[in-house]
Amino acid sequence: MKTRLLTPALLILSLAGSVHAGTSTAIGGAVGGAAGAVIGEAVGGREGAIIGGAIGGGVGAAAGYEN
């Protein structure tokens, strides 16, 4: 994996927990989608970014809904 892309992705994911704590489903989806796209791009290029963004958005929206 590309370290240049993995580091920002981990920073986004570390912030995601605090963002999800008091916000809506839309914010959770945006943060999850962004993190998923960054990680997906690092792993699988453009197609990985699309798939990672979609999956991350769904997971982030679900986490935002639960809070």
C-alpha cells in the first residue's frame, strides 16, 4: 500500500469517531465515504476508490444514524 495515501486515510479514520459522536447521518456518510475512497484508491486505483467510497459511505451513514 502507498504510505503517502495511507497516512491521511488513517488520520481521517481517527477523526471519524469523534465526528460520528454528535452529528447526523449525512456527516457520517461523507466522512466514511471520503475515508473509504482514499483507502480504496491506495489499494486498487480508480476502481478501488469508487468501491471504497461507496462502501465507506454506507458504513459511515449507518454509524452516524446509530448515534
